Amino acid sequence: MTLELLYWMRLVQYWESLYIHRKRSGGIIPTVAQQLHRENIERVVQEALERSCVTPGQLSAVATTVKPGLALSLAIGLEFSQRFVRQHNKPFIPIHHMEAHALTARMLQPVSFPFLVLLVSGGHSLLAVARGVDDFLLLGHTLDIAPGDALDKVARRLSLIKHPQCSTLSGGQAIELLAKDGDRTLFPFKTPMGQTYDCCFSFAGLHNQITLTIKKKEAEEGVEQGTLLRCVNDIAAATQHTVASHLAKRTHRAILFCKTNNLLPSNNPSLVLSGGVASNQYIRKVLTSITETTGLQLFCPPPKYCTDNGVMIAWNGVERLREGKGILPPHVDVRYEPKAPLGVDITAEVKAAAIKLPSVRMKIPTDG
């Protein structure tokens, strides 16, 4: 077989019960997620084997997410995986969740090392140079909450689940949908960290800005919290644009830092955009303005591979299996790590460079 690797991970059930759970609750509740993992993981693995028409004995290895993530969910996946590999005497490949996101594009597109990667999701936000399957330079990361979390919080505060067009959507999806019919210029939110010349992110202050604006508009319209505002589309558009602008500016600085320090190839340098927030088409178009200005090629996995999924964990396992990196015998004990940095942290060097950005006229899409 070309792909003899069974995959599962802490959020493989997003496509089923966990995805429904997130939409209903406006986010993930760790104890509920753990219980859903416990109830579904054996069935999901068995279905993966049956649909692939393989037996456990035919597998080359088992790859499983062990870091970073929700501790309660990681524990369920790791416990099941270690029991499985010991029962069937298979090699075990522990996977870093963010490394898997970074490498997903290589599964479908000709992306060669080294490349710049922007990972943006509900729990993470970082910029890094991928120099190899297990070799990363961390240029920047979120200092507080992640962009996906910020979008979910705004959607929840706007009560978008009550909107007839948004009742079945996640917070980020609802913001993107309503923003298409909104006027972002009506709420000129301040882009975070404008006077901090590094590649780190901050979304907590923006979230506070938006919350205060929502409270003000509720008072002006004479409605209580939980009521849909008449200007909800405009707030959604302004929120989305400010998040996109923040991501674009930090990415622009990362590109300039990489070029100054010869961290990317001079011919056909690449930027990979991945993670759940990378599914947002407006954000993709804004980042395209940056890559076109700086001469990089932008690679984005299809939306179904941007959000957390088992395929990306399998692919990360395949890449490691091919290079013989991080492959463990079945009886080695492995611990999960709820918090785990990616690669070598050079954020201090990036900040010391204090690169100021030239003005860039972004091609802002008018159709969402």
C-alpha cells in the first residue's frame, strides 16, 4: 500500500459529534470533549480500517497527536493508541499538532523546504520557518488568545447562533458569512500592536474593543444583550477585516525578516497558510496581497484539511516514517503535553531587528 498508516487524533470526531458540540456551545468544553472521544474513538478507528480495507497487521505504523491540545482529549487518544500498538506490535509516531498543520500543504502541492508558514486556528497562532519535517524556527506566536477564539467570542457576544443564516455555523463561519453583506468602514477597529515591531500576535485587546462597541450599540438601539443588532453585518465585516489586517502585517514583517537573513530560497519562496482560520476566504485574499507584493507563492490546503483532521496527522506520520524521524518501538512510554512550543524560538531576534513595514495597498475584496 502507498499509505499504510492508521490515523486518529484528539479531534478526529470534529466531523461528527464534537463539531456539533462546538456549534451548540460556542466552543469546546473539555470534559464533554473527553467523553465524546471516549465514546467514539474505538468506532472511528475501526471504521478507518474497514474503509481502507486493511487489517491492523498490514499497518506500517500508528501516528497520534500527543501535543499540544486539550489534556483530557489527548489522554484518551494516547491511551488508546499505545494499547493498540502494543497489541499489534507496531511502531508508534508521536505527532506535534502544529507541525502537522504546517506540513499538510505538502501532501497535495509541491511545497519544498524551507518555507514560511502561518498557522492560525482556534487555539493557536504562529509564524515559523519550516526547514525540514522536524526542523522549525519560531518567528512569532500569539501572546494571549488565538484568532479563531477571538472570532468565536465575538460571534457568541453577538448571539449569532440566533441569526437565521448562522444557526448551523461555527462562530468563525458566521462572522465570515455576515461580513459579506457588511460595511467594515463603519467600525474602524484599531489593528493590534501597531507600535510593536515583531511577529507576535495579540487578539485580546481587539476582542475588548469589539465588546465595548457591541455594548454601545445595544444601548443606542435600546436592546438587551442576546438580541441581534441591526448593524451585526457591519460589526462582523469590521472584525474580520481587522483580524485579517493584523495577520497580514505580522506576516509581511516575517517575510522581510526571512529575506534579510536568507531563511528562504531566492527562487520561488513560499508561504503556507494553514489551520482552521485559514479556511476564511477573506483572510486568504488579504494575505494574497502581501505575497504578491513580496514575491512569494501562497499555498493553502483545501478548507477540509485546514481545520483539525485525522488526515494531516497521518501525513505527518508518513513524512516522519519516510525520513526515519521520531519513530518509537511500541513499548516506549509517551506522555502527552497540553502545551508545547514548535521548533527553536527566535522571536527575540525578530523583535531586535525592529523591521518597520512599508505601506502596502491591500486588494480588499468586495465580494467577501
